[in-house]
Amino acid sequence: MAPVDAASFHDALIQRLGSERVLTGAAPMAAYESDALTAFRARPRAVVLVESAEEVVDVVRLCAAAEVPFLARGSGTSLSGGSLPVDDGVVIAMNRLNRILEVDPVRRIAVVEPGVVNLTVSDAAAPYGLYYSPDPSSQSVCTIGGNLATA
Ligand SMILES: Cc1cc2nc3c(=O)[nH]c(=O)nc-3n(C[C@H](O)[C@H](O)[C@H](O)COP(=O)(O)OP(=O)(O)OC[C@H]3O[C@@H](n4cnc5c(N)ncnc54)[C@H](O)[C@@H]3O)c2cc1C
């Protein structure tokens, strides 16, 4: 498949997500230029705020067709540059995928979307006398997706 030009790529992202969920420009993207290892920074070409798994799939497909690198991002608390954007790539921000789909206290299983904050899982399990024990010391901010990717 032939690479897509930059303007068409940007238009395709907006067509899929709407302009309010496609961030561009220095100020809107400033918070996404690094993770907690702030000595390293990179400017992405766009940050997309996805709200469903289908949107993630479509954004990844668009990136692949345009040969644009992409990076998933949770809360950016990585201390090792894990969520440092690729220069001119796309950051896929997972924070709006934040639904707890199921808490099964009998099987001790929670089904959650990747942008759910770690501590929120414990809050949801608390009425059953349970909690989510893995805590990388950033429990109140970091996401389950980020936890799994760095486990
Ligand atoms: C004060 C402080 C203390 C910390 N202590 C520890 C500690 O003791 N032990 C420890 O291990 N870490 C520690 N950390 C690091 C960090 O909190 C963890 O790595 C955490 O799991 C990152 O979660 P996040 O949501 O912020 O992910 P991010 O920083 O956004 O991303 C981390 C990595 O996960 C990937 N990623 C994120 N979401 C997804 C997804 N949905 N799908 C695929 N890939 C994804 C990113 O691409 C990136 O590579 C600490 C951080 C801070 C700020």
C-alpha cells in the first residue's frame, strides 16, 4: 500500500475521531512530549484521544497505511522513557478507555479497559473486601495498560 501524504492522514484522523480528539500544535501536545523521565522529549505529529477498541484499531490501520509510527500511552508515569513519543509519530492516549466492565468477587477477576487507573480497580473491589495489589508506587495515576506493558 502506498504511503498517504501528511494532510490526508491528518484529515483521516479527524474524520474518524472528530477534531476535538485529535490534538496538534505545541501547547495541546506539551504534556505528551515526555513521560516521567523528562530529560528526554519528542514532539509527536498528533495525539489522539481514543474512546473505544474499534477506534484504536482504526487509528493503527491509518498509521500503518501512512507509514506513521505510533505509541500507546497511559498516564505517562514511566520512568524509563517508555511513553516517549516517536518523533513525528502519533500518540494514542488510552485514558478515556476507562470503564470497569465487571468485578467478579467469587472468581476474583476484574475486567477493565486499559485506561482504568490502578487505584480505581481497588476502589471497585473494596466493597467485597478485595483490592488490586500490584502497585508501582504510582497507583493513583498509572493505568492498567501501562502496568501490564511495563510488568
Ligand atoms: C513516583 C513514581 C514511582 C514509580 N515506582 C515504580 C515502581 O516501583 N516500579 C515500577 O515498575 N514502576 C514504577 N514507576 C513507573 C510507572 O508508574 C509504571 O511503569 C506504570 O506502570 C506506568 O503506567 P502508565 O499508565 O503511566 O503508563 P505510561 O507511562 O503511559 O506507559 C508505559 C509503557 O506502557 C505502554 N502502554 C501504556 N498503555 C498501554 C496500552 N494500553 N497498551 C499497550 N501499551 C501501553 C507505553 O507505550 C509505554 O511503553 C513509578 C513512577 C512514578 C512516577
